[in-house]
Amino acid sequence: MKVADKHYRTIWLNEDGWSVDLIDQRWLPHELRVETVRSVDAIATAIRDMWVRGAPLIGVTAAYGVAMRMREDASDAALDAVWDVLHETRPTAINLRWALDAMRRHLRKLPEAERAEAAYKRAAEIADEDVELNRNIGRHGLEIIRKIAAGKKPGEPVNILTHCNAGWLATVDYGTATSPIYLAMEEGISVHVYVDETRPRNQGAQLTAWEMAGHGVPHTLVVDNAGGHLMQHGMVDMVIVGTDRTTAEGDVCNKIGTYLKALAARDNGVPFYVALPSPTIDWTVRDGVKEIPIEERSGDEVSLVWGKDETGAVRQVRISPEATPAGNPAFDVTPARLVTGLITERGVADASAEGLRALFPEHAGAD
Ligand code: MRU
């Protein structure tokens, strides 16, 4: 997407042909910093410490990490070792495992001498495929927005609430939850987005709000607890969120707090949609609450908040007593029964085993 008239993806191959440039999202919205990453260790740090984040982008970054390793050592042992190192960086987003598996499957069957070049090519393809998947998610989601817009009075916006950042920053480009919003804007449909701040790391306030502002999407930042109130007062027409892992039966794991939004949406008759590319579906898992590992991150993310002070310096401040321990489960699971529909690249699926397998018949019978 464009930032100040320049087109950016979140990650791209450096002009040296082997290292990787990425937007270091820790500094947004205050600074747009691009880092060049030159080793597998640095790739692992960038994922673990959330220079990059968002399920699809985590997967693409890891794919480039595999390519970097193949350049140094293309043996089977090195391939397995880099899989292990990168896989443990973030436990919840299934796109990480999906991308690592895709790379390993592809490279294993090649002679070692061909692996490095093939790895960079496959990583670039995974990045390009992500952009295409998101465009298609946008087209299907746009149809839903169009229908809601058709029931509105002239000039009245479609009010959309979103949680966390499932925007272009969470993917290679376009985003998942934001893709239909950007396409609706392009089509001249009036939209307005309620952006949940998304504590503790504030991906809504820092990233989604930055995206919305940058692309001229009318939006309002709200605290995480405002959603229920807004829905009770008819101020939200639909919720669209992303997901880090969706089960074969349609349970949706996403940023902590998503479940409460889904409950409020159900209580108020507001449609609750989840936008996802198929690599986010974990066909091996059925019951999301019982089976999806939930990342527990440092309590410092709860007790310390990043911001820009009056001198223009970006720094952290403590908001709780030093002695108070903080818990930080990073994701929760919204049961399929609370999900109105799953917006995928192939269309909108019912959040159920039948719904998903009707769109992805190649996974029928998968366990
Ligand atoms: O912890 P994060 O910032 O990686 O969490 C991101 C989310 O929860 C997104 O909603 C999800 O990855 C979908 S991104 C298209």
C-alpha cells in the first residue's frame, strides 16, 4: 500500500539479492523504519520481538529465514534445524508452521546445490501468493459491505468495528480484514471504522489507526471495552477481524479480546465476520479452545506502554506498581457458533466443518 506516495510491502528482498528488508513495526505510528535483516537469528528476533507480526507476515518472514539458512548450508540437517528455530518463535499463528512446512517440502526433493536459489524463489512466491489471497478476500468481503451499504440512507456510512491489526501491516499487502474496507473505499462506498486500541500492545491504536489515517479511511479509535456499548446503540453494522489460526470446524483464534467482541456482537444481532487466507486454517485441529496453544507473552507488555512524549522521543512508561505481576495471554478463541461467516479467498464460508470443506474440498477427510 502507499505511504506518502511510495508503494510499500511489509517485507521485500534487499537489492543485494539475499538479505531482507522489512518495516520494523515497533516504531509505528511515530516513525516508518525499515530494517535490513541478514541472518536467521535476526529473522527469529524480528518475529519473536514483533518487528513483524500478523499471522501471514510471520509466515513469509520465516520463509525468507529458511532461504537465508540454505545459502549457508543446504543440508537436510540445516533445513530441519532452521525449521525448529523459527517454529518456536511464536506459537499461535499457524501460518508460521504452514510456511515452514511449504518450504521444507519443496526443498527436500531438490539436490542441495539447487536449494538456496529455489528457497528464495519459493519465499518470493509465498509473498506474492499472500497478496493475491488478500485481494480475493477483499472482493468477497466487499460484497458483504455492498449489501449493508444498500440498506443505508444516502451519505450514511457503513460502520465497521475491527480488533487488533489485520491490515496490510499484518500481511505482505492489503491485509485480510482491511482488504474489503480498502476495496469499498475504492468503489466510493462510505465506510467508517471503529478501531479497538487492542491492549496490551495497542496494535489497533498504533498500526490499524495509522493505516486508516494513511489511506483516508474515516475512523475512530476506541478503547477495547467500548465495543459492547457501541453495538447496543446501533453504531456498528458489522465486525471484521483477522485470525491467527482457525480450526477445521470454524473456531477462530485471534488477538486477546476478540471473543468478547463476538459475544457482544451476538447479543446485539451484529454480524461478526472473520477474514482469512486458507493458510490460516489448521485442518488438524477441531476444538480451538482445547487444542490451540495460546502464546503467553511478557507481563511487561501490560505494565509498560510505548508512546511518544512531548519532546518527540518514543519511549516506554510504567502504568502499574513495580510489585504488581501481570499476566499476558496474547490470543483467545471465539467458538464457531458466534461467527457469522469466514471470508476466505474462495468465498464466504459458514463457520463449520461443512462450510469450510465445501469451499476447500481438497481437505475433505483431513485430520
Ligand atoms: O500478536 P500479533 O500482532 O501478531 O497478532 C495479530 C493478530 O491477532 C491478527 O488479527 C492476526 O494475525 C490476523 S492478521 C491478518
